[in-house]
Amino acid sequence: MASRPNVIFCMCDELRAFEVGCYGHPTIRTPNIDALAASGVRFETAVSNNPVCMPARSIVLSGQYSRTCCGHLGNSVHKVVDGRHIMPQWPVPKWRQVKQPTVAHAFRDAGYATAAIGKWHVEAWPDELGFGHYNIPAVQHAHSAQWFCEDGGALHAPPGYSVEYELERVVGYLDERARDQEPFFLYYNISPPHMPLADAPERIREMYAREDVIARPNVREADLKDPANQFLIYLWDYRYYRDFLPYTRTLPEGCDLRKIHAMYMGLTTWVDETVGKLTTALRERGMDGDTVVIFTSDHGDNMGSFGRMGKATLNEESIRIPLCVSGPGIARGHASARVASLVDLAPTMLELAGVPVPAHMQGRSVAAALRGEAPDPAENYALIETTGDGCGIRTPTHLLGLPWGSSPRDVGERPHYLFDLTRDPYELENLAEREGASPLAKDLEARLRGWLERTPWGTIGPEA
């Protein structure tokens, strides 16, 4: 491995692992992500430690669990630039600044150039979190008619789709780095396949037919609550539920769950095309041999599983994400059995670059897995916490969950979820009542409760 490799962390939004070709989907077209996996390491089981946008991204940057780095488990953010609201979310902001040095700070202090391009969705500005350059969208979920803020300057609105604009800025950044010959850390976020699904080029929206959709066996469309409202949110996001724009008020004829799912697949291929353009740009500039590329997602999407849409739940469709890593020193064509999670990625990136990992980071580096080494069975698990379903522990074979009590700071007395995912990958048989007292369940519960006891809550407030 190059002594100081470049590191590109590329994360899309709301892409579940099951919707990627290299994870077994038979009809999706993701050749570029598949190629990245083939040239490096694909983690068979990778999970989001908190399957919600803001906490997940805070976890990546801080190397800490969301309870510690955010002091809260959900979404909210509020900023104003030039009299305009930037990244508006909910009426009352719940302050959640990442208060300790981030992975970007560590790279910067080690002499790396640092940049954040694309979706941000973290409380605090990028320069406050260690980025020397940034260009971020003002609205979280809009693929066109988007405003951007670059390095604290006035908001600007480029034409076309934000996905293409952000990629253009990424390529420009690569050109700058090629001239400077300075190692860099690039935090690059692609907004799709997150809604609004209708806010995409027609060829993307219509790319997949209904028969291309592979519904998971646990989908319960009849159990969806207010499906028309949910589908309109998927189509238009905030333009429907916040701005009440007239063209978003009526569901198009024939728009059902299968159509929504087909559009989600189209936006997934849009992400894949963007990843392909990124890797091509690296290759054309001769940077591919010196650059570690990590591709993942912040969380998944239920897409009708158990009658649910969206994320923030303690089940495979919500927590499982793709994770592929390629670059110098990375094993080629290796499928790792190591259970990886977002909290592990900051220490992993730093170790790969030879940068000391700050003591306050709670994740465990998976660099050994990237060298092709087998995982230690005693340490091969990930911890998850969600706003709705409680907290859980995911091993290569099982998922055990504990419910919250009166709040996420109060956990229930016994497991409410226990699934054998080798025998029951779609979580159709909850073993919590029948086998919740088994030796395996007791061991998993003890590990989870131990993590809850030793992992502190951060504070919520505007002070850094």
C-alpha cells in the first residue's frame, strides 16, 4: 500500500444491500459497484448502527455511536444562509453537534487535504468538522432545483440535476489534487436512491419494468398505513409534505408499491453510474493505484417489508447496507465474513492511511478484514440503535433486539426480537418468546446490555 494513500469515502442514501448485483439481486444493473467489489473486498454483512440519515452520517464522521456523538437518535437540523433556510428539517431544532475531533480532523492534522462534496445532513458546518473545502446542498432531498453552499459563500443554484453537478465538482477536485500531489480525504455523498424518486431523469425513472422488481417474501403491502400518502412522499419528499406544491398532491394513475420499487431501482442504477464515473476519473488521472475507495450507504429501506416504508427499524431491510472497499493493499475479489458497521469506518480509514486513531473513537478498525484475514468470532458483531424498534446486536447468523422503555435511555427487561438469519433470512419467525432464554440469546443479550452500560450519552446543545 502507498504510505499515504488518498481515501475517498463515497456514501449514497437509503440503499439496502439487497438491491445491489454483487449482493445477489438478479435484475438490478449495478456493474460499477459490482466491479468495485470484484477488485477489492465486499463485506457480506454490513450494517448501519443507526438507520437514520443524520445519526448515520454523524457516526461515520465521529467514529462514535450516535448516542455519544449526537446525544440523540433521530433527525433534525436548521441553518440560515443569506436569509434562506439551509437544510431545513423540523420546526424545532434539536442541537446535535459532533463535539470531538472527527476523521476529517485526524486526516487534516496528518497533512491530508480534506473535502466534503454532496449531501451533508450533519449539524455543524463542514469546516467546523475538519474539512478544508466543501460544497454541500441546501436541501437534503432534492435532485433538481437545488441550492448549494461552497466554503461558506453565497448560495448558488446550478442547472440540471445535483447528482451530475456534484460529480463535476468531485472531478474538478481530483484535478486539483493531481496538480498538487498532496494526499487527500474526500467525503463524497450521493443523494439517491433516497426520495424524491420522481425528481430524476425520465430514463432513470422508467429504467425498470414492474416485472424487474423482486419483492422480498416479508413484504406486506396490505398492511401499509395510508399508502397513497407514503407513495407521494416517496415521489416528491418535502415538496409534498412541507411545501404542498400543487403538482405533488395527486398520485399518478397506476402508482403502487411495485412502481415505487421499480423507480427506486432506477435511482440505484443512477448511483451506480455515478460510481462508475468516479472510478473512471481516478483511472484517467492515474490516481487509482494510490486511492482507497470505500462505497456504502447510510441505511436501507423497508420498501413494504412488514408493512413498513422507509427506515429507522431494527430489521434487515433497514439496517443492512452494501460495503465495498478497493485500493492499494486491499485484497482482491474477497468476500469478508467480518460483520462491519458504520462506526468502524473512521478508524479503518485512518489505519489504512497510517494515521493514529483518536482514543475517543468507539469503532473497531476492519483493516485486517481488508487484508483478507478471517474475523475473530468473539468480536464479530455490530450494535444498532433505532428511534422506533429499540437496540440490537447483529452477528453473522443472528439478530437480537431489546425494546426501549419509556425512552431510549431506558431499555426493556427482555428481548423482543430474536431471529436466526441463516435459517430465516426474511425474519418471518421471531424466536424471542420461545428461545429468548437460550444460551445463545443470553450471550447476545449480555453483550448488548454491556454495550449499553459502557457507551455514554453525549449532550444536546448549541455549544461545541
